[in-house]
Amino acid sequence: MRIHLKPTIGTKKVAQLTPDDIRGLYRSKLTEGLAPSYVKRLHIILKQALPPKYISNVKPPKVPSKEMEVLTKEQVLHLLETVRGDRFEAVYTLGSLCGLRIGEALALRWEDLDLDRGTLKVQRTLWNGQTTLPKTATSRRTLTLPERALDVLVRLRSSSDGQGHLFATRSGKPAAAPNFHKLSWSRRIREAGMPETLTGLDPAWWFFLAFGEEMRQAGSRGDPEDYRGCPCQRPVPYFLPPSC
């Protein structure tokens, strides 16, 4: 606000503003080198601050779409080896082998697991620090764990008291997705030598973009190294939108 708005339209009283003033602001900021996405954020701020008559007919700049970066099979396997022993190792494994979204994995409690039977129940998700029911009834599901995922969870269980959330903070609350991204994802991506542009909060998105069809067609546990044995008991689309 102080840098981009006050020196320009901030010198005028609101009653003197016109839609052309705001369009001129956007053009000048783009000329100065601001990204269209940043100018669009300025538009959102102004839309919240100004009466509709000043901005309702003003369109923000179009933000060019970027080609989605996905992980190859080899990269996924390499990443799983890189995160071995990481506090959030099971998040990566459940995302890649079982299709759990980041919020679903972080919301897991130990009572959701039956390690003797090798099953996992998805009954809740984590959003903005709060656990809620999944969006749809089909999102609540019971999965049969592939051997690799079961092994990771057994190791995690051996280092915990088996109570509460799998990925709990010191206060006992589930770790939030931004904390997972800050404390693990960003660092592990660098260690694995992968593009740091992979900055989203839902690793399962990339994994499924790369392997959704292969995992959907897999029917038995099989060899996890060969990415067979998808435990998902719901149709898995090749394009899985990100969701927390």
C-alpha cells in the first residue's frame, strides 16, 4: 500500500477517483516491472477498500498460466529415499503411494490406523489449523496399505506413544500444512536436487499428476518400488486437483 498505492492514486480523494485512474495505475505498475499476479493482488485490495462504482468496471491484468511441473517416477522414488527418517516421512509416502492429500495426512490420528491388518481410515482433513470432515462422503474411505507405507508407519509408531495425531506439535495439535512446507518440503526438495519451484503444499498433487493412471490401474499390493499396488478404493483421476 505505502509503496505502490499512496504515491499514485493515494494523492487523490476517493470522490475524485475514476476507473481510468485505477487502470492507469495497473498499466504503470506493469511497466515498472511488477508481475501481473502482484498487480492482481493490488486489485483485490482496492476492491475491498473502494465502493463498487469506482472499480466494478475495472479488470485486473490476466495472470499467464504456467505449465505444471510434475515429478517423474524416478524423482518420486529418490525423494522418498531422501526423506527417510524425516519427521514427516509418512506424509510423503502416504501422498505418493496412497493418494492422501496433505490435509488428510496431517489430520490422521493413531486410532485411524490398524497396523495389524494394514489398513488406514481417512475420516478428517486439516484446513487452516482446524480438523474437519472431508468435503465429500467418498473422501471418507478405508485404504489397504502397501508394504512400503506400512513399514514407514510401523517405524513411526515405534518412536511415538501411539496417542493423538501422527504429526502432532508439542501442544498436541496437528502440524499445519505451512509448517510441513517450511520445516520439511522446501529443505528436502533442495537436498534431493529437485526444482525449488515445486513449492505447493500438496505433494500428492504432483505424484498423482505423474502416476495417477498407473496407480489407478494397479490392483494388488505388488512391488512398491515399481509403483504397483495402489490401495485406493475410489476412482483416481489422472488429474487430481490440489486440496488441503
